[in-house]
Amino acid sequence: MWLFLLKCIYFLLPAGLANMAPVLMKFWFKGLAQPIDGGQTWQGQPLFGRSKTWRGLIFATLFGIIIFGLQQYLYRFQGIKDISLFNYNQYNLWLGFLMGLGAILGDLAKSFFKRRLKMAPGHVWIPLDQIDYSIGALLLSALIYWPGWSVTITCILIGFILHLLINLIGYAIKLKKNKL
């Protein structure tokens, strides 16, 4: 069971780090910190909000590609093969691209619905705030690779737990405003 959980975590790494990219990159490339929605509104509410920026979209996608590329490189080692769901060398960087882009598109979709419900940016919406990135990444990456239902459900549950833990750490070191 523990090996299966480790395989799911390892598989989800490109999406998880892509989800963290907007926070990790918030001090750099300030010119890209423009809202994706350009300030547009729909029914009197922003489409996504000011915090959903081009910088986040670009770097989330890049993080997904870079982490997947690293996984491909590391796949030559037996220990990495043991924790991999598949042969990383049978897939190209498009899978990393789709996982990174899917993670941030999942976040954008959730933000769209939060604005429709008139939730303020930063308002915690459990469990969607914690699983949006994993669902988006799994949906988009399924265009190339779908790991099956057991892995998909496990990744969403793991994504939820890891998101909570990482946010608590981010809050403790003052990278995040909210604990959850």
C-alpha cells in the first residue's frame, strides 16, 4: 500500500509543483503579474480575479515541464523505476506540459466559480481549493496518459492532504495569507 501511495505522489509531482509555482515566483517577473482576465467582468464579478496572472499560468506550465523532464532523467535509476507508475521514457515532455497547464487551469476554473458565488479572493473553499489542481492535471494529462480510477482517486485524495500540509507550512513561513 505504501509503495502505491508513493507512486501516486511521484506521479502527481509535476502538477503539485506547478500548483505552487505562482506562490514561489511571486517576487520575480513582475511584468507578467497581469491578471489573465484583463480586469474583465461577467455578471458584475471578475472572471477570475487579480491574483490569477499570466506569470502564474506561464510558470505553472513550465514547472510541470521541468519536473516531468527531471522525472524522465531520473527514470534511469532503479529506485525511481520502483516508484514510477509507468516508463517515463515512453512519454515526451507534452505530458509534463499537460500536467502543469491542467493544474493551473483547474485553479482558474475553480476561481471562475468562486467569483460567480461572490466569494472573495483568498476565501477558503474546502475541498475545491485543495483538489482543483489535481483534477485539472489528471483531466488534461488523460489526453496522453490515464492511470486508471484507483490512481486517479488516490491522487485527488493525496492532493487534498498534501495541499493542506503545504499551505500550513507556507502560512508558517509567511508565504501564504491563509492556513488552508
